[in-house]
Amino acid sequence: MKILLTGSSGLIGSALTASLSANGHNVKRLLRSRHTGGEAYWNPEEGTIDLSNCKGIDVVIHLAGDSIAEGRWSKAKKARILDSRIKGTQLIATALARLEERPHTLISGSAIGFYGNRGADIVDEGSPAGEGFLAGVCQQWEDATAPAAEAGIRVVNVRFGMVLSSSGGALKKMLLPFKLGLGGVVGDGKQYMSWVGIDDVAGMVQHIINTPSLRGPVNLVSPSPVSNRQFVRTLGQVLHRPSILPMPAFMARIMFGEMADELLLASTRVMPRLLMNTGYNFINSDLREALESFLIKK
């Protein structure tokens, strides 16, 4: 298939580009730079997009957006997080809807932040939205795909959990303090963490492309969410390092501000019901095995 991808330079985008290309797909990137060897061009801030090089595209995968985990959530940072998702998604969804030859599928990013802080309750794609900044961002992010859906394009809103990879993301940030023996639980450690291995992300996206019945929200998480305490203990065991230095909730809030409550202390116990119901075969469903596959040299 011919696939157009935004956010190709990020952790997930890089992995998808490699995986999809290895599986025989022709991947074209939507970039912010012109004259890039036949790639497509856009500038979401200016509201410009040029898809003239995208004839015959079958699938669009839209991942671009300002990082939620880089820098404190100032008023300006929160505006960038929201605007980069809403404006970019509206731009690409509207542009696709106007094409004479439209792709059959738009896979657009979202996140399990949609569900908010839910304690120990199990949530899936049928659960309502939660409260908080991220929940509001995710709702508007998903709503922004409406022009494509109204034009008859199959839209899938992929709600990512915490993506595990030794190449980047949350896990890479944790490695140094844990290797130094400075890792430990955050808050009371009871909050649930819904994670997914980077290899599964690529497999899940391929599964979505090949499963026309999937549309709307789809959770991209393993079927084995764990508490923060379980995660910390397992990571420490895999690295053969102690993990006994806790970060109290008040300290997390001092260090990270509002982000601490929504990213570090919030509990979201998410199940990938639709992937399970459509027969997806998980590569990593056990946390210890997943961490060992990323962190232990074979």
C-alpha cells in the first residue's frame, strides 16, 4: 500500500516508517520542508498543505503534535500542546476530504489520557472521557478528524499508552536514574500504568490497516497494565539495580507542576478490547519480558 505519514521523525513515527517499509509498503512523509525529494509538504501553523505528490495514497497515519512530556506545562506550553494537535488534524482531515481520490483510511493519534484519572477501574474504548487537561485535549483531537469521516474515509483514533522503547520516550528517561540506583515509586505507587512495547505499536497499526471493521477509538496498550510499584520493581529487577528511593507526590508536583498529576500520579487501567476482539496477536503482553527484550543484549 501507499502510506502517508506525519510525525515521521518521532519515536513512533521512526519505528513505523521502518516497519511498514520492511513489510513492503511505500511510505511517503508529510514534512515541513519543501523540496525534499518527492515528499509532501505542510505547515499547520500557517494552515498550508500540499498533497500534489500524494496521488494514489491508500492510508494516512497522522502522529504529529507537540510533546506533552517536555517542559513544564505553562500556559503557553499547554496552548502549543492543544493547537499543534487540533490545527494539524483539522488541516489534514479537511485536505483529505477535498481530494478527488481519497485514501480509504486515516489513522490519527490520540492517547489514553482521554480517560483521565480512573483509579483501579478498568476502562476500554466504550468508556466515557475523563476530566482534566489531557482528557480535554484528546477529545478535541479526536473530534478534529470529523471532516475525513464525513467524507467517507475510515477514521481510527489510536489511543496510545506509555510506549516502551530503549530508543526514546519515557523508558529511556528512566534508565539513567534506575541504573544509578535512584529509581523508586512515584506517589503511593498504586496508580496504574498502561504500557505498550514499540514492536507492538508497529504490529497494531499494521493490524488496524488490515482490519476494515476497526474504526473510531482503538486503545494501543498491552492487555497487562501494572501499578507504578509493580513497574518500578520489575524495571529494577531487569536492570539488577535497587529501586527503593521514592518520589513523594508533593515532590513530583514541585518538580513537574500540573504535569505530575496528569502524567505521573494519575491512574489509568486500560484494556485493548477491540484489538483483542479482532484477534491481534500481542508480541509483548508481559512487562518483564518486554523490558528484557528492549534492555538486555542478546
